[in-house]
Amino acid sequence: MAIDLAAAARERGITYFLISFTDLFGTQRAKLVPAAAIAEMARAGAGFAGFAAWLDMTPADPDVMAIPDPGSLIQLPWKPEVGWLAADPWMAGKPVAQAPRLVLKRVAEAAAAQGWEMQSGVECEFFLLASDGTAIADPADRQKKPCYDQSALMRRYDVISEICDAMLTLGWGAYQNDHEDANGQFEMNWCHAPALVTADRHVFFKFMAKSIAEKHGLRATFMPKPFLDLTGSGCHVHISLWQQGRNAFADAAGALGLSQLGYHFIGGVMAHAEALCALTNPTVNSYKRINAPVTASGATWAPNAVTYGGNNRTHMIRIPDDGRFEFRLADGAANPYLLQAGLLAAGLDGISGRRDPGPRLDINMYTHGHTVTDARRLPLNLLDALRAFAASAPLRAALGEEFARAYVTMRTQDWHDYAGQLTAWERETTLDC
Ligand SMILES: [Mg+2]
């Protein structure tokens, strides 16, 4: 989209731009650039030291130049004099192959070369905590089954409605908000869009929810499992594949209204589930949400095994309606770009390999999962997921070797940081060995 950013600044009253890129761990890094300098920045990019972000670089590497995508411009609804721009990092005159937004663009281009466009919608769950992050902010939010709690939702009306109004202003098609299954937990929904648009909105949503919560003296967190006894924060993704304006997953004659193409896509996602976890469940904490014991509300709502079903929330994949499926594995820590890129790459592999997802399971996996003896279990920790990803030739090839190497290196360092902790549990259980 050809947008003259200097002209847009004059027309819309923008005095500053945030030129923002998202690193491998999903952290947004930005330079705040006055409108007077935006024309040059739009051409040459804003300079960053890559090593200072979560990128696999060294202090000796040249500057990363983040070149803004003018089509991604969003005026901060809570501070409209600032315009946010998603940017793509370049170094030494070449795109940075490990940069997550560029990884998604590459996979989307591979899909486009075959005539496909992935449409996706994300369901962001998050907690509103007291500003120090230690406890939920609302002491009255204590129901054992707090999901859809009207009073608890309305006690947070000022924050939730401000975020929702912002999404309406931005034209995202926001359509519902609720209190979720954990005390202090909320979810806000907006419409599906092409994967890159959804990913840009997803990173912006996280920034916006945190910023607006902060304005209200609260702290929004997307941490997958901030409290062991409460349901964790997932990030369910609804997926369909489109060709020339037609939903190629829709087929009235297919089982549950899903086409053969849709089932091959699901077959790919299932075949690569363990490896995908490295992207969709990218933190040490992620594995305390999946494979978790039952929470206070009665269910974790997170999958434990690689299975799919109809309109049944106990499976990794749910087919809730004609022409789309829901991937329920991902969590709030997933890098929005890598989440979309990983799913699309796995799905395309499923299509090219005509992968069969096997029979649908119409059982409650929480109570009868043990009866399914041939279902693969999800990885128990980040290291297992990273090893599965490192061993997945199709995903590595689709996402790019340079990205895969950088990601595994950085996340494995993260694992070693964790493994290097000496915990109170170890002392308690091992001191008298
Ligand atoms: Mg939910």
C-alpha cells in the first residue's frame, strides 16, 4: 500500500512514529521518530543493534535497519499523536532471514504461489493483575467457575471497553468480550483477516492491552500459566484457506462441512504438532498450561494429545463450524508472526503430502484420553519441543534454515537459563537424599 507517511502525519496530526519490529521472543522493539524525520526513516530504516534484542547476532554485527511497512500504520487510539508502524529488519542491504515478520511473509508467499491465502483469527486470553504482577487485581473475583462472570466483567468495564472501542475505531471488527475461565482472566475477539494482517494486529493488541491496562493502574499479562491452580491463557487460532475469494476449506459434502483440502491441512498440523510446539508454546512456562492437572474451574481447556474432534474443546484441533478449524494448542506467549508462519507451513506440508489426519475422535479427552492408546502426547517441556523442531526437516525448510538455526539457538539458551536455577523444590526433595 503506497502511503506517504510524512503526508499522513500532516493529515492525521501524528507528531511521532514508533518504528517497531518484533524479535524472536516476541518482544517489540521500537524507535520513537519525530514526524519531521519520517520520510528519511521510511526509506533507509531506523537503526538497531541486533544483539541488543532477541536476535541471534553478535555485538560485532552491523546495524539492523528496520524499514517500516507504511500499510501497517496504526494511530495509537490512547495517544493518537503517535503512529505505530510494523517494520522489517534489514542488515547489510539484505532482509534479516531470522526476523519473524519476514518469516511469515515468506511462508505466505509460498502459499500465494500455489494460489492460497490463509485467513486466521486469534483469541487472545490475558490476565489483569495488580501492577506488581503478583496477584489478580480484583479481590472480589473469586468464583470457582468464573467464566462469563457478568459482575467481574463489569468491574473491569473501563479497561475492556476502552480496548474494544479502540479496536472498533481501528476497523478490526471487534465483536465480543468476556471474563474467561480463570479468576482475573479476560478474552477479547475481533474478526479474522489474512495471516499477516492478523499477526500485525495481534502484536499491536498485546501492546495496546498492556498500555491501556497500565493507564488504569493494572498489569495485563499474556503469560501462559501465571497461577498453577487456575486455567492458563491460550491463544486459539481459527484457520481457513482461501482461493480467489472462495473458502477452499468449505465443502457442504465433507465431514463437518470441511473439504478434503482442509483435512490435509489438519493432517499437516497434526503431523508436525510436537515441532510446532516450539513456536506455539515457546516458553518454559508454556508447558505448565498443557499437560496440566485439572484447574479449580474443573478443566484446563488446554490439550494434552495430538487429536482432533468436532465441536469439542478437549482436543488439540476442534472443527466448530463449516469451512474452518480451531487450533487450541497455542498460548499467550506465542510470537504472533511465528504462530501464523508455523501453522501455515505445517498445513502446506499437509496439503502437498496429502496427509491424512486419521479418524476424528468424538470423546471427552479429559476423561477418556487414556482409552486412545495411539494418540501422540504433546511435549512435556520446551527442550523436547525444541528438539522436535530442530529435527523437523519440512518445517525448517519452509520457515528457513537461517531462522530455524537462530530460533533453536536462542530458545535453547533460554532453556539453559531455566535449567541453571536451583529451586526450593530441589532442596526440599534432595537435601536428605
Ligand atoms: Mg477462550
